[in-house]
Amino acid sequence: MPDSTATSRVTLIAQRDGGEVSAELAFAAGALRLMGRDVSPLLVDFSSTESAVAEAVASGQGDVLIVSTLEGREMDLLLASRARAATRGKVVLAGDALSRCPLFPGALDSGVAQASAITTTALAPFFSSTSAHRSGPERIGADFTALGGASLLRRTLGGSFFGEVGEIPILATRPARDRVSPVAELARFEAPLNVETVLLPAPALSTLRDLADDGRSVAFWDRDLPDALWPLVEACGARELGISVRLAPDRALPERLSVLRSYGVTRIVMDCDAHSEQRLPGSIGSAEDIARAASCVHGLNMEVGVFLVAGLPGETTRIMQARIDFLRAARIDRVRVVPFEPTGGTPAWHACIALGVWPPIGELWNREVYRPIRQPEAARDMWTEIESTALHYLAEVDVVYRGKR
């Protein structure tokens, strides 16, 4: 392993996919900050050139940390190879996906290390100047300031649920990897570990502390915020900012919602990641489930936001239309259409392989061209029809919402 240079800077590399930043990327920045390192983020996509990546790494004159996902693994391996050639510092590939689906022997270039968890314990051997770094994962906050801070809030694709400027992201937990969302794009809101971890209040609210003056609202990224962490919601309410909280539909009950409303919550967000004819492991909400919960949410004068996952196994245009009919009748306020791709190494991922719909045909590294699951019995243009149906509904909801503002 090459020696690190004298600089404290670490080039933090990740692929853009869906939103601009991910939870694991933010926690990686937080871990590096705890170890006294300066972070230089480098977000890449399909249009990034190899020379630009190499120049950015070389100009940093230090170490490199690449936050990896299984969905973009081929590109991550290429990034690691180019980084290794561009710097004398350490190059580390890290992320929970390395635990969920380990690399095959020889996948990494010589001199590139890997860490299967984004914690100070896992990263300290490469990036800490002390021989032992004692900081549990509950002490690591998601550092969005290093990833753009106030400028990130001004970009609609920075990290907002529904493309709204000024939305401050907050994470209060890190889920166990067997509970991560089965939908790859939604899993980017999570930074899983081997066991569920609850952050201490100060790290959890560090983003609010750093960016409150630049924000209009806050959004808890946690997929299903536990009741025990609601004091954090109340602390946000004291700032008189709009608050979005994600809940599983079966937990959106009147007594819970009433408490959240009293804390200042203005929007409940739910994942519509299932349909009635086939349900993947780890999914938490169908359109019917959400429609039932929506009446309670609206009754307390809160908005309902939905992540509508399109192209689920077994889905047809008819099924998507039926899902939309339930949501339309429930008067959903905000919608984000999320193309389905199984989160790497999860039970849903393995289920899709067993169903014969995964992996897709073609180069997996091409992250700008969405590759739906394979459903040989469906018409060739079925995916396009499903997505178009969902996007038409999104536009319909957006027009109504903007008319109320």
C-alpha cells in the first residue's frame, strides 16, 4: 500500500444516480471529518471523462475514498483503477454493498484497499493519523456541508425528496442491511450497517445546525422513523421549518400522526414499492395501503408525499393504472416516480434473480440509461408504457399542487 502524502485532503468519489448525493456519501464525509481529514468531493456520471477524474485526483495530492454501490460496481472498479494510477496516496473502495455482495478475487487493482462499512472503525486504518480511533457509528453525522452545503440546497436534484429547493436532509438512523429498501434509488437515502444503529442527537441534527439559515424545510431520510426518535422531529419544529417524515403506511395511524402534527410535521412521505399481485421481500407499501393512510394524514391537515416505484416484477400497464387510481382517489399531494431496480445483494435482489428478471441484458456500468428488469412475457414496449403512465400522473399531481401554492 503506498504511503499517504503529507496533505490531509481526501478526494471523496461517488457516482451520481437519481439524486446528487447519497446517505453513504454523506456519512463517509462525516467519518473523514471525525478523523480530521479535509474532504474534496468528486461526483461523476456517464459524461465524466477518465482524464477529468485523473486530474481531479492528482490535484488533490492525497488519499482517495470511493463510495461504492453494487448497481454501479463496474464503474467503481474503473474509478479505483484510474485513481490508483493518478495518486501516490491511499485508494480505498468502501460501502455496505461490499458486504452484501463481496468482490470476486482479483477484482481490484493491486494497491487498492476495500472497507465493507462506512464507519470510523472501518476507515481509520487508512485515513486516521492515530493508531486507534474510538468513535462508534452512532457518533458519525451525515456531513452534507462537505458536499456543497447551502449550494446543495439550491439545486433541486441535490437531495430533496420532490425537487424542492431549501430542503435540509436529516438522518437519525442507519438501518441493518437486511432491512434496506429493495429499490436501489430509494436505498440511496440509507447508509446500512450490519446492525441497526441510532445516531446520537448531536450528530443526527448536525445538518440542521449547519444549514438552518439556508433552509426552508427539513426532510428525515429515514425510511420509517422510529417513535423513539420523535424528539428530534420536535427539535426541528422549534425552528418553524416545514418537516417531512417518512413512515411505513401501516404505522401512519391517527394517534401517531396527531403527535407528529403537534411537533410541526407538515408532510408524511410513504414508499409505494409494491403492487397487489406480487410483493417483493422488504417492500412496505402498496397503493391501497397508502390510500388508507392518506385519509388520516389529510384529516390532520398534513400533505401526503409518495415515492411511486414503477416497473416492479409482474407489473403491467393495467396494474400501474390501477395503482394510480387508488392514489388519485386519495388526493396525493406530491409524487416522485422511481424506476425499479433491485438494491444489490438484498433479499429482493435475490428474488428477482430467482424470478428470472435480473440481471438485465447489456452493460451494467451505463448508469445514465435506465435498464428495467427483464420480463420476457411482456410486450417489448411495456416498460415505456408503465413509465409514461406514471409520469403523466406525476405531472397531473404537480399541476394541482402548484395551483394551490
